Amino acid sequence: MRVGIDLSKISGYNISKRKVRKMILYFTGTGNAKYIAEKIANVTGDETKNIVAYTRDNEKLSIADGERLVLVSPVYYWGIPESVKGFLKTLKTAGRYFAIVLECGGSTGNAQGVCERYVRPDAVFGVVAVDNFCPMFKIESAEETEKRLDAQNAKIAVIADKIRNEEKGDFNDVKGGFYKLNTALLYPIYEKFGGRKTKFSASDDCVNCGLCESICPVSAIKIENGKPVWTKEKCDMCLGCLSRCPKNAISIKKSLKNGRYVNPRVKF
């Protein structure tokens, strides 16, 4: 599937001299989507890259004819993050392979339908990963997390093989019951409010390392007077700042008692 402009039709551009790309893009706050992307790439040999490389700088990605693009996205409120939605708005597909892998804590709902508002993929897959939404749910123990990661590897291997062979179809078997209704009821809440109603705070344990500011995918965090300050109107609710803070100084709601989660098999 061709995504973006056809570079072969630009005057002076020799498509034969251009390395054919096969890319797996991912959006992640705590590492789950990155883990899935890297596991798929181990089978397909594709390049992996954080979608933030394009979204934060408003850079448009162009995939020429003969190339392949896979997008691994987490599921938020049975939909997709605002950053992923913004990225999909910039894509145009016309004749080459484009697949979406949806990573969720329990079920994907109709997140696929949200994606299809902007671009229609050739293949869609679903993977149940470790639930990381600590404002609402208690994070599993380290032992439970490792078991869940082991369990999902077999599913990822099947997905990777289908992507390598560029199989087409709806392979998402974790949509859940009443999946369209779930998305219709809950996703508009995320679209309307996102992180705008979320009260992030940093305790005195904060050491002003600046990690939260540097990793924020939407540049919603600035360090002022030695503490992070959130522009809530920008927040995507990826929880990367909260989960990856080296001092566990950042919190919202019940996150302190529910624990933190970062995929233990991922290196950032």
C-alpha cells in the first residue's frame, strides 16, 4: 500500500536508487506497544520507530510504492490516542500493505472503526497486553506481568508471520462484547476531555531530572521552578511521565496505591 505521495512521479527522483522501507511505527507511554513492535520486527526484519518522531515535529511520513507500514497503537477508552489519530489524518493509502496492531488491557472495542475514520488498513490485529492504567486499576505483580508477557508472545508471533506474508483481513479477535457500543459510549469522553480534567502532581521526591518533560509525546510538560507543570489541554493521557518517573514522584488520583507499570522487557 502506498502511503503519502508517490515519489517515483517527482521529477528527478530515481525510485530505483531509494532503499525500500518496511516500517513498524508505535506509540507508547509505558512500553507495551514498543515491545510488540520489536517482537514483530524480529520476525519481519522491519525498522521500528516511535511515532513521536513524526507527530511531535508535525512531520509527514511518505511511504512510496513497494513499501510496507505497520502501526502499533494502544487502546484508550476503546479508541485510540489523540496522537495516533492525528498521525492517521496525515496518511493517504492507495495500493500497498498497511496494517494496524491494537494493544489493549482487556479488549479493543471498536478502536478499529476509529482508525477507519481516517484510513482503511489492509489488516487489523488485536493483542491483550498488561493493563497499565493505574489511575483506575491495580497494577499486576512482577510475576503476573512476566506470565502475561510470555502468554502474549505466541499471539505476537502469529501476527508477525501474517504481516511478513502481507496477509489481508480483520484478524482482531479481542474486540469484546458490544464492542461498537462500548466505543460509542466511552471514547467521546476521552475525545472531549483527554487529560484536560486530570490533576497530575509532583511530590517533594522530584529531583528535577527533566525526564518527564523530554519524553512527553505532545510537549505538555515544562519544568518550572524545579517541578514539572502540565498543560492539560495538550495531555494525551499516555501516563509515560507518571510511570517512568525514576523517583515515583508523579501521581494522579489512585495511582499511588495502585502502583506503577513499565514494560520490564523494553529499553527506552
